[in-house]
Amino acid sequence: MKNTSLIKKILELKKERKAVILVHNYQPPEVQDIADFLGDSLELSRKAAQTDAEIIVFCGVHFMAETASILCPDKKVLMPDISAGCPMANMVDVISLRKMKEKHPSALVLSYVNTTAEVKAESDICCTSANAIKVVQSLDSDIEIIFVPDKYLGQYVISQTGRKMILWDGYCPVHAKILVDDILKQKREHPDAEVIVHPECTPDVIKLADKVLSTNGMCRYAKETRNKELIVGTEVGIIYRLQKENPDKKFYPASELAICPNMKLGSLEKVLWVLEDIKNEVKVPKEIQLKAIQPVNKMLSITG
């Protein structure tokens, strides 16, 4: 009953405020259930830009809200919990990146969207986990590439393209918790299950996968595959969506330890509070926004 009352208030306020609620695949189930759009960070921001909403409530982590602000500078972007950060995004900063660029003056900087607005503004082009291979393949073969911040995604792209890149020493602590032993254990317990993993996983885990997919790629593949069982190597929050959308199939988290505490900071109460008070705004300064949108647009011109 408590959730019913909360949800009713949220829906009423959302309409009154002309707001749209964006929810990442790793958010708690009750937050996923109130989403206008559910998905990965860039897809959510692009959908928000296409709406006539005046307010975006972004249920995710800070760099995602920044990306929404970059793509929707005329909209007010709010976070239910503004303290929700991303450890991987914080592993690269502008000063350190500039030093790296000084060492490799002819290099192009390719930044994963899981970076701050300031780092995007220092970059030449962006990519997502879903399109990183396509973006790299589109670049001239004689161009030196600095890839930030995820070395494991970078290593996966190198393995698929044969392209040499200078990798930043960053990683996702959540995906790093998924171990080879975890995959092998799940395969023993569920021998008929397919293994799908995120490219932020370590190379030895990726080698055991049947498919390497982004979170949205996992959601699409779960619907397409004829297999009725899947072992899922990413943050455990996605299991709720996969099971909800595919009730005839079974999904097993590769590791129950693959939990992002920052993604779990979202709640219905916080969504309500942020709509009531119009607080926790994330606004990228205009000078940063104008620079940061360029590498994002370059990516979109390649990948659509």
C-alpha cells in the first residue's frame, strides 16, 4: 500500500512538473517499474532529448545525468540522490588526461561515455560499450588512440579489431568482481545455459562467454535467443528487467557480489522528494557542454 500511495503521488507530480523519469537497468526494481524510459545511459539521454518534458529525473549515476544535461541543455536534470557517483568515471580526470595527451600529441582521445563532462570535453570522440568496436573501426588506421577510462573494454575492443590503443588504467569495480570461478560454478550448476557478459568484465571472464553484450544488448538478446537459461555477467540489477520481460526464461547472475552500491541509492521516496522540491540539479556549464557535445555527436554520426 505504501508503494501504491508513493507511486500515485509521483505520477501526479510528474504530470504537474512536465517531467520524464529515466531509469538505468541497474536501478532497484521498484524504481525500474515507474520508468518512462528504461535502458542504458546514452539511450536514455537521447530519448529525453526527443520529448517535450521540461524536467528530467535521472535515476542512475552522476555522469549519466551530466550526459543528459549535455544533450538536453534546455531541460532541468535532477538526480534522486546526487551523491551517486561512478568509481570508474572518477578514475580519469582532466589534468591527468592532459598530461597523457602531452606525451602523445598526435593521438586522438576516445572516451567511453562513462566519463565526466569535463573529460568528454577533452576528448575527440566518444563511444558506448555497444558501439566501441564500430567507432574504432571507423577511425583511420594510422591514428594513435588514447582510450579512457576502462582498460577491460579497451582490451576487448583491441581483441576484436586488432587495433593498438593506449589504455587508461581504469576499470569498473563491480564487473571486476565477476571471476572465472563464478562463471565456471554457474556453468556446472546450469549446463544448458548460455553465458552473456558485459565487455567491462575482465578478459579471462570474457573468454568464457557465448556473447559479449552491453546492457541493452543483453535485453534484446534475451528476447531473441531460443535458449531458456542464461548466465548473466553484469550488475545484478538487470536480472529483474530480464525476468520481467521474459517470464518463460531463467536468468542467473554470474556473481551475486556484482552489486553497484551507487545504483542502489535510488528509491521511490527520493524520486518523490526530488519532484516535490526540484532539487539536486545537475547542470553542465555552457562552455563545457559546447565542447562535450562535439565528441558525442561525432560518435552518433558514425553509429546513428
